[in-house]
Amino acid sequence: MSLLENLNSILSELDVEIETGTFSNKAPDQYLVLVPIISNYELYADNKPQVDIEEIRISIYSKGNYLSLKRSIEKKLINGDITITDRRYNGYEKDTGYHHFTIDVAKDYEVEEE
């Protein structure tokens, strides 16, 4: 299972719409956008990767108070053994009326040999 699949599974338990890359429907008052940012192999002496490191940015958009949703997401991530690498308030978007907060996450996956 990839990190994107894992996040969709974990976060689907929340009462919030989730999309990948961009939100294409009419935006509700709160929603999440998952953006893959890195997929990288760790290098080893034999040049064969053994670990795939995936990172995704979770963007929280909210027209109201986003803190409860942020805490719920963080709790689910920690309980799901997903590493939180950064949390950041990106500001209030005057043109849309949304607060924008991001949580960057990472997870290591063993590379399966064929």
C-alpha cells in the first residue's frame, strides 16, 4: 500500500471531503487536498534500493476554525505510524475565505524484490 492509499484510508474516517492534487468539485466549508511531494529510494552500497520513502502534503482548507480537524488528523497520523515532518499555517486567503494549514508527512516502505 502506498502512502497516498494509506492516508485516504485513515482520513476517510473523518467527516471531510478529500481529493488528490486539487479540489475539483464545489468546495465545502472544510476539505482536504493530498499532494504527493516526494518518492525517493534510499541508496545502498550495492545500488539496489531497499526502502522507498514517500512524502505527502495534507492541505487543510477551512472557512472556520480548523484546529479540531487538525488535531484529529494528527492523532490519526500518529496512531497510523505515519511520521509528521512539518506543520504550518499558510495564512488566510482573502479571495476564497479559507484558512490554509498544511501537514507534511512521510513513511518508509520496504522495496519488494521480484
